[in-house]
Amino acid sequence: MLFISRCAQTLKTLPSSSSSSSSTTQIRTYVDVYMKWKKDHYFDNIEHILRSPQLRSVIALKNRITSEPNSCIPISSISKKTHHFDLSTKVTKFLRQFPSIFEEFVGPEHNLPWFRLTPEAAELDREERRVYQDSAEDLRGRLRKLILMSRDNVLPLSIVQGMRWYLGLPPEMDLDSSFRFVDLEDGVKGLSVECSNGEKVLSLLQKNTIKNRGLLCSENRGLLCSENRGLLCSEIEFPLFPSKGCRLRVKIEDWLKEFQRLPYVSPYDDYSRLDPSSDVAEKRVVGFLHELLCLFVDHSAERKKLLCLKKWFGLPQKVHKAFERHPQIFYLSMKNKTCTAILREPYRDKASVEPHPVLAVRKKYIQLMKSSELILKSRRSSCRFSDDGVVEKDLDFDFDFDG
């Protein structure tokens, strides 16, 4: 359920960010939209989103094991790195939760546990590496777009690293000549992107608008007709996908129609002259979040992980409110004891966004993870009692190497 209140304020006219001498009127009409969170069973149970936190730790441990010369590792070398692998439990216990991926064996010294990948996991690792190799240009393009949306086309390496999982980037990545490492303030290292002269980067919304409205010149299907270029800014609406049974009040519908008719500011365009309190600025923030989630593997992210982007992408202090004010564009899932922001469009209109090249292999990892449940269940059944009633050793006993 949504609630709405309106407080009309002043109008502010600023020079347009475009090269033309025309001006853009930025309406600043404060509309306080309150959303009473409505549960959506479909979005709460998208498996690859629901299992993403576990999968992230599984792949991090898998990469650590495969980085060793013999592709195996003693538990003593990683048992103290719980936080490094983003785990809430002991590393040993976590590894033993997935026997279909991590194979345990007795090491050469002191009878300590070692771990290596199972044959199935090793084959999946090789497939993952092939995907990274075959999709290298696509992945560089996603990283490039992320940086191009930033204020000065540069991001700290810490931000890039924080977005690596969501963008589907490999642990090591070859960058082309358009990327450049730079020094930022306070000794911070950054990564910048250089644009070609006259290069115009279109958002997914703009590309879909071109495709749906047929704005390409008939004699040259690769170029926009000059008379239609302005439509990319002035008449783009966000696709809306309300949950079943969601009905809006008339006032809210009127506000939403007004919001959709506002000029569209691409996340790749200069926003420095926008009034931060204007409705157009809010639409620009929604457009940025829409484009950002389109770049991600499963078109979702923990909401708290996006808060670090505010400074570098010109986002307001309460950027999280954009998800709450636009529930027909985004869904907030409260599963996994966190708040995950999900873009609705790729799941309700599968033709609108091309699948991420890494998504398929991640789904295969999840299926392999699920097979561990059957293995553990079988072990518990067979090892609980022997035929003569003697209790046997629990194969999943957790040695305390974490101190």
C-alpha cells in the first residue's frame, strides 16, 4: 500500500546540460510517497538470488584452492580467515557443508584435514574460466559502463573491487587501453576510463526505446535520425511491473504519471547542473539504479552494499528511499536477514535485458551445492548406527582449527 502527500514548492530553471542554449525547467514539487512493504513470493524465492551469499563464499574458497600449485590446501592455512571469505561460521564447517564441491582428505603431515575440489567442481571451474575468456569483451564493457556513470569517469579500486561480484568479473582481468590506473586524493588508487571523441553511451532504457519505437533511420539502421534524438531525453518512461493485487490510489497514480512524463537524464550524461531537490534529479537517480542493476549478474544487490556509491555517482544521502518510492520498478526482498534490491524488469520481461554471460555457470554451481544436501543426508543415515547397533564416527565432526 502506498500513501502520498504533496507540498508544492518553487520552480527552478537552470541551463540544460546539453550543448544547446535552451533551458530546462526543473520542477521541484515534493511528493512524499510511503510504501507499506508488500511481500512477493516470486521475487523472494528466485533461487540464484537467494543462494548468492553462500555461492559467493563457495567460489571464493574454490578460487583459493585452485590458486595453489597442486590445487589442494590444508585447512590450517585458511581456518582463521572467516571474514575474508565473508562467512558467519567456521571455515572448516562451511567446507564440510558442500561435499559435492570440496573433497576432504588426510594431509601428508600430522593427519590434518586437507581440501581439494571434487571432479565435478573442477570441471565446473574449467567451464567458468572458459566463460570468462569467451566473454572478456562483454565483462570489460560492463566495468567500463560502471565507471562512465561516475562523476568524473573514475572510481577508487576499492569500489571496483566491491562491485566485482555483482558485475561478474573474474579474479584477474585484462584491461584494454581505454582503462587507466590513476592516483586519487589521500593516496587512493583509482581506475578511470577514457572516452572517444563524440562517443555516446546509451542506457538500456534508451536502447529499448530505440528498438520499440523504431527511431533508426531507414537508410542507415545503425544511426538515430536527428529529429528523433531529443526523444531519448524527453519521452522515456520506466517499465512498471506491479505485484499481483497491488492497487494504487488515484492520487498516487496521478503522481506516477507525472513522474513518468519528466525528462529522462541518462546515467551516462552530465548531471552537474541538475537541482538535487528537483523531480528530474529523482528520475535520474532511478535511471541510474535501473542501469546499474541491469549490469549485474542477477540484477540485484544488497541495498547496504550500494550506499558506498553515493559520493562517486552523485546520489542523494537517502538514495535507499528510491527503492521504496518506486515499488513497481524495484522489489525489496528481506530474505537472508538482509535487504536485497531487485530490478523487476528482467524477470517480468525477459526479452528486455540480455542474460549475463556468467549467470548460467553460477546456476550450475548452485545445483552442485544442492546435491551436497543429499550426500550429507545419506551420510547421516548410514553412519548413525551400524548393523550391530554400535554408534559410528560422525564424518561431519567439526575439528576446531579456528581457535
